[in-house]
Amino acid sequence: MNALLLDERDLRFTEEYVLSDGDTMLAVMRSNLREPGLTMYDMAVKTMKRPEIQEAIREARKRKKWAQPIEFTQRSIAEDLERVYEAAVDKQDFRAAIMAKDAQLRALNLTTVKVEVSKARSPDDMTTAEIEAYLRSVKVIEGHSERVDNPGDDGSKPAGEAKG
């Protein structure tokens, strides 16, 4: 294509034509193509008859074909985060595993419930067994996540049970 034959409005027309899936009138309007005495329709017909415009449209279509957007869905993001979580657990990078699980819950529009722990500990200070027990205690229930305390896991009694 001889790009020297096309001015800025012609190039804009070809891009708009391809982006609008062949809507010539919209492309004329968006590219501001005008000639005295011509209607938008007449301008569209005249522009589309030019061989250099036809070539530019073919080139723009090729570029569009290779520039298709990547589609992300809620499900694909959650699946990717599950893989990140599993890889982090395999590497015993529990901080990353917890962050991946939290991001997964947020991606699924589930909320996390903050849990107060009597001894605030970083995953870096916990043993593998302690972290695995904590991760097993997080359960997704009808649109939100909550920590399910299992009596006896750490020797404490569940909330609401009388201390004796």
C-alpha cells in the first residue's frame, strides 16, 4: 500500500471502517471526511471506490485479526488463581497461597470475613501443618467465606461455648 496517498483522515477512515465492522457512514462521520456539495453517503461511496482505501482496509483488517482482545471471564480468572494457589502450596510459599485464595474469592465476588486470632502470626512463622489446618478451616458458604473453627484443632473451645 502506498501510505503517501492517504492523509490522516483517510487513515482514520480505514481504521474506523474496520473497527465498526464495515459501517461506512459511521467511518465517514468519525474520520471527519467532508467535501463541499457531497452528502455523507456520497462521500462514503467516493471514498470506498478509491483503490488505495481498499488496500488500506485490507491491511487494517489484517492488523485487527492479530489484535483480538483476550477474553477474561470470572471463571477463567478463578481457575488461574487456583493454579497459582496450588503452585504456592507446592513450593510452601504460604503467604502467596493465602493471597491467591483471597484474590480468588474476590474474583468470584465472594467476600472474605476477617478472623481475629488470639495470637497474630504471620504465615512465615507457622508450620506447614498449621497453615494447612488454617486453609482447611476456610470454607465458602452461600456467597461468602468464613472461618469454620473446629473444636479441638488448637485445644480451644468454640465461640459461645461456656468455659469450664
